[in-house]
Amino acid sequence: MLVGGGRERKAGEAVLATSVAPGEKLPPSPCHGTFQGRMRSSLSLQRSLYAHQKRQIAALVQSASKTFQAYERRYHRATRHFRRVIDSREVLNRLRRTDIAYVGDYHTLRLAQQTYLELLEAVSAGDRRVVLALEFIEGRSQAALDAYQAGRLGEKAFLTRIGHPYRGDFDIWPSFREILSFAREHRLEVVAIDRRAPGPRSLEVRDRFAARRIAELARAPDRPLVMVLMGQFHVAPDHLPARVTRLLGTTSRSHQIVYQNAEGIWWQLAERGLAGEARAVELDEHQLCVFSASPVVCQRSFLDYVEAESGDAPIDERGLTRTVRVMMRDIAGLTGVRLGRLASGLEVITAAELDVMRRIVRRADGPAPFSADEVRHLERHVLSRESAFIPRARVVWLASLSLNHAAEEAAHAVRFAVLGEAMERPRPRPDAFWTRVYEEAVGFFGSRLVNPARRCTSLAEWAAIFGDGRSPHHRTAAFLLALHAALREGPAAARPLIPPTLELFNATAHALGYLLGDALARGFAARRVTGDEVRALFHDRLENPGASVLALRQLVAPMVEKSHRAPLL
């Protein structure tokens, strides 16, 4: 039902299992209406995905201090309720009438900075002076900022001076480059308001510093509009705005707080069927909230940022399906696969969709709809944050707007053009394992055609993981190394080593498949593997999957062994 995908995991990262028990025959599919009532609601699935990703984020960042927890609670109290839905014109009118606009930022969500830029473009169209106050840059780097804006300092030198190591296309810098470019073009003053400070008093120190700079700007006799962009928690009424008001004292200045995609309000809108329709809401006379993304998408942007691989890049969601179709055609052209109508009929679905499961299930309506058990498997896979190609629905599920994810699933879809419904046929457990390894290898190879910089965990790294008895992936490493060695003698010799549990089965097949796919890509790039050999791999119908994996392993053996001697990462 699912052709695995996901992301390459560096040594030590969690390896998530796919959801379908390999080799097991699923129960007969009941009529469509039998399980619709059992399918969790779209909102319930979104909540579950939100909770799951929240746990993932919590595992990636340090435990929050009590001070931070109290800070966060004040934000959630402030964004608990809203009065009414409003339109974009009212948002702009209120900003034009105010003196200080505090716009909340979700740093890794590009839509958050794009929304700020759209607001900035609208309010700067008049005669009033507009000043930008940005958290992105520390106050001590104001001279570097001024030099960059004046054209006296290049981009690379500027990023070095402000201490921002550019991390590639998932980095937040491109969004701020656009903001600074607009300010330069329209000769708008830009002021750096951040002050990085470690320890439990960090939030207080940063708010105090930013407040001083904002109050100084707001006191100007010509009464400019100060457009602040700072982390969402900071702009809650009791935090930065309260400090600025105290510093202004008898200087009367009005303010508006503009939250973005506040979770509590978004869930309320979703319960009323308004999520995706309401562009903005009013909380009170000083607080608004605008919407460009769901809480799940905001979280995903952070996880994508943290987990971005070498050479990976975010895909514009507006052209996602077309992008995947183009990838399919490119991979098919190289491998001589005839796609037929598959590319034009393919649909790409992401977490941004509110009715993920219903859209997937509807696509499989017909002679073989999904059974209740299959729907539950699909739901678990969606919650696992692994991408996948779902053959029966002709759907690519992308858990991430990642070029690597999209390319890998495009390769799986090309394989479906060869195998058709045979891709889903039940197999005995050993054959299911080798099938999974083979498809993972093909998928990873396809992603390397699109992103040659992509790398996977090498044999040397897996050996190091095995040597570290405390690693949570010690058992996966043990099975991978044993299976890879046993394959020299053939699938029959390796058969007793197939992992016994579903989690280990999936993790090991995924890792071994990626290892072979990476070696295939390097061999192809070095012209040690020919185009005809690649085409033969894509056209293999896996009548004997064990033999197919053995042939693949023999084809790429020199490249795999080379990676053992010279780790890629």
C-alpha cells in the first residue's frame, strides 16, 4: 500500500518505521461506507500530527526553563480567544493608524516573513515615514547593517559580521534578504533590535534591549510608523509592548499587535470550518491575528530547517504537483520508462491540506477502495512524518516540502509505471524485505539524480554506531552489517538475518536500501554503472526480489566498499 520514502538520517537520528506490516495479507476491503465513520476526522488527524510534531521538536531543543514556560503561558493566554473575523483591508487600516506595529514572527516559516513584507509594502505606500525594527540582527551589528544597506558591504561579509552562518536553501536568510532589499529600494531605515543573551534571564534581557530601541524610534517628532518583526512570544501584551509603553512614559503612542497563525485561534477557526477561509481575526482593539499557514505547517518548517540535508531545498508549495510531475518525467526519460497517463493523473498532498485522509481515500475509490485497516495504516504513516508514494491512490504524500523527499517519491512513482498493481501484491516475509530494500535503493538513486549533493549514512558510520553499544540504533546497525556481509553468499544465506520485528524490519530495509542506492548513484556518476544497467534496474519486475537485490549489490559492490573506507559524512 505504501512505498517507503522519508529522509536520510545522519548517524544517531531516530529511524521511523513505515506503517504496513510487510508480507502480511490485509483483510478484504469492505465497501466504501463501512469505514468512513471510523476514519478520524480531518481536524482530529491535524491535532494528532500537531501533537506528534510538538514532541519531535521538544526532543530536538533543550528543555525550557520555568521562566520560558511562564513566558509561553502568557502568550497562550493572550491568544486564547478572538472577537470576530476581519478582512485584510481592516488589518491594513489599523496598521496605518497606529504608531508601533508588533508583528509576530515564526522564524523558520517563510510565509511569516513574506506576510511582514506584504504588510510593509502596503503601509509604506503613503507619505508617512516607516522604520523597520528587526530581531534578526543584533544591535551591536548596526554598523554592519548600515554598511550592507548602503551597498558598502557584500552579502557574505555581512552575514559573517552579524554571526549568521548561512545553512543553505532552508535557511531563514533569504526571507530577510528580501525584506532588506525592499527597505534599501524604498530608502527605509532599518534598526537591529536583538541582543543575544544566555541563561534564564535571556528573555528579559532581549525584551529590555529591544524595548529601548523601539521607544527611541517611536519618540521621534515626526511620529514614524515603527514596523517591528520579533518572535511571536515576544509580542504578547505583557512582554515587549508593555516594556515599550513604560519607557515611553508620558509620550503617547498607539500600538497594534499582529500575531501570525496563533495556534489556539487557528484550532477554534478549524472547529467552526473557517480555517483556510478566515484571513484575519480581531482579538481586541490592540490585537489582531493574520493567517497564512496551519500550526502543523509552522512546525514542519522548523523540523525541515533542523533536518535539512546537503544540497536539499524547499519546494514552493504552490507548484508542488507540477514539480513532482516534472521530476517523474525526467527520471522516466533517463530510465526509458513510459509513464503514460500516470504523471498527469498524479496528485501531491501535504500537511497543509486540512482533509489529508479524505483526499487520499477518495482517490482510491472504485473496485479496490481502502479497507478500515489500511486507512489506519495510512493515518499512522501520516503521523510518522515520513513521505510515501501510495500506488492505489496515485498520490505522493509529502511530509516535508523537501526537494529530496519529492524526488524520492517521484522515483517510486516511476517504478509504479513499470510494476502497476504488482507493486502492492502481498509477498512472503523474506520477499517483502528484499522488495522494500530494492525500492528504497531505487528511490534514493532517483533523489540523487535531482540532488547530487545528497548523502546517506555510510557503512563506516553504521559500523561506528554498532560499536557504540549505547546507541539507540545499535540493533539496526547490527542487522544491516550482518545482512550486507551475508549477501555476498546470496539471499538464502542472508534470510535467517532478516529482522524479527516490524520496526527493525523497516529500519534495516530503509538503511540498506539507501546504502545501495547511494552506491548506485556514485557509480552512475563515475560511469562505472551504465545507462542500460540503470534502465534494467527500473524495469525489474521483482519476480525474485532476493536475486534482484543480490544483483544490485554485486553491481555496486566496489562503490559500497569504497564508502566503507572513506565515510561520506
